[in-house]
Amino acid sequence: MIQVARYLGAGLAVIGVAGAGAGIGIVVGGAVQAMARNPDYTPTIQTNMILGIAFAEAVAIYALAVALIILFV
């Protein structure tokens, strides 16, 4: 029974990865639109896009870490 609860908890913890994926999609979509509208600011937009992706990806890494802690600790 405890093992089932661990698997369920880890599965629920990984739901945060879906939010990170959606966030990355929104960030990249907005950046592509901005670069299409104003190509002169492409380097600045790309820098901000990469920062946004990194912050969104950090959430996914935290969710994975929590899931692994639930499974193995």
C-alpha cells in the first residue's frame, strides 16, 4: 500500500512538468512573434527568451527532484 502511495505521489509531482512545457511554449511563441515584428531587436529578444525558458525549465527540474525524493526516500 505504501509503494502505491509513493508511485501516486511521484506521478502527481511530475504534473508540474506539463506546466513548464506550456510555459516554454508560450515564451517561445511570444518571442517568435516579437522577432517577426521587429527583427532589429532579435538579439535582445533571444536573450530574454532563453532566460524565460531557463526559469520555466527550473520548475520542471524541481518537480522531477520532488518525484525522485518521493520514490526513493
